[in-house]
Amino acid sequence: MMEQDPLSQLRDIHLPQPGGFWPPAPGWWVLFAIALALAVLAFVLVRRKQRRNRWLGVAKRELLRLEQSAAADNDWFAALNRLLKQSARMRYPERAPESLSGEPWIRFLLETSPKDRVASRPVVEAMVNSAWQPVPGCRPEEAVAFARVWLGGQRC
């Protein structure tokens, strides 16, 4: 018989050391790379949209300045039409709106207006014609209200 029991010479079960949080598993690296790519893409798209719509902020500030200096004279209406043409040129460059005047310009404004085109027609006609008539046929408040609606509906 053996003096010593061979089972008593065995050591107890040793559990492995728990893994640390670093380095992460390959799946986490892939997930991090995808999240980073999506964040960069979102940043680029938002930045591009902001740059493309910078003209809208400038146009709204100019409209506010015109509203504060509202006067029922043809110079004021000419400045308002100029502002709308500059904005239209930025938003619709393929349609060359800066070359329009008279009835084509009125049609263009009504076609690109976001709402209430039929009700806006007399105001738009009077606004466009007031730029060259000796006595304006439109009130500045109505023209500013239409311009605000027209600019408010412009989105890129």
C-alpha cells in the first residue's frame, strides 16, 4: 500500500484571471470604427447644409432691416425685389431667376411660394409693379409678409 494518497498531491482548481477592459475585443474595434465613420459623415453633412443655407440667414436679416425701414416708395420696393431675386438666384440657380421681370417674375414667385398662391397673386403683382410705378400700389406690410412667407418656405 502506498503511504501517500496520489489525490492529495493534486492542487485545487485555479480560475483564470479575469480579463481587463483593455484591449477590447475585435468586435468592439469594428463597432467603434463604424460609429466614428457615422459621426464624421453626420458632421460633414450638417456642415455642408449650414454652408449651403447661409444665404437664407443673410436674406432674413436683410428682410428684417427692410421691414424696419419700410417706406411706400418705389426704391424700397426695388430693394425688396432685389433681395428676393438674390435669394431666388441662390435657391434656384438652374432657372436663372435674376433675368426675370414683370409677369415671368410674378409667376416664378408664385410657383416657388410655399402656400396660398392664389391669394398672394394680387399682393405679388402689386409688389413687383410698385418697384417701377411712381405711386406704389402695395402696402409695405403686405409685401414684407409675402417675402417672409416666401423666404420661410425656402429649404435646401
